Amino acid sequence: MKCFSCKSDTMEQSSSTYTAQAANCIIIIKNVPCMKCRQCGDVIYNTKILKKIEEIIGRIESMASEVAIVDYQKSA
Ligand SMILES: [Zn+2]
């Protein structure tokens, strides 16, 4: 798999912290599986993961205030 940013072939399985700005709060999701570039540090999430992230955000948005921190592994 090639990196979109630097085009080098150095993407590897990793995990990352995803930050989303919702209507009335900031949602931080830890331990999100992703592909990370060893060269430039660029992070890519696959569509399945992104769908799950949307679900988590949708679920939390209504009850969170200001900042919410969740663990992807526990919310998935
Ligand atoms: Zn890269």
C-alpha cells in the first residue's frame, strides 16, 4: 500500500487518536486502527473504521459536553 502524501511504500498497521469537532463538543477517540506512513507520519483510516467512527460520534454527540474521550477498542 502506497502513501497518498509522499508516495512511498511505507504504510504499516498502526493505531492513532482521532479527533472530531462535533456540534457542541470535541470528541477524542483513542486507539483507532489505521495505516500509518513510516516516512511522513500520514494516517489513513479504511472505510469500515470511518463508518464506526461516525457511529461512535453520533452516539456520543448527544450526551457529551465540551470534551469527550472514548476508546475505540471499547466502543467498537
Ligand atoms: Zn508518507
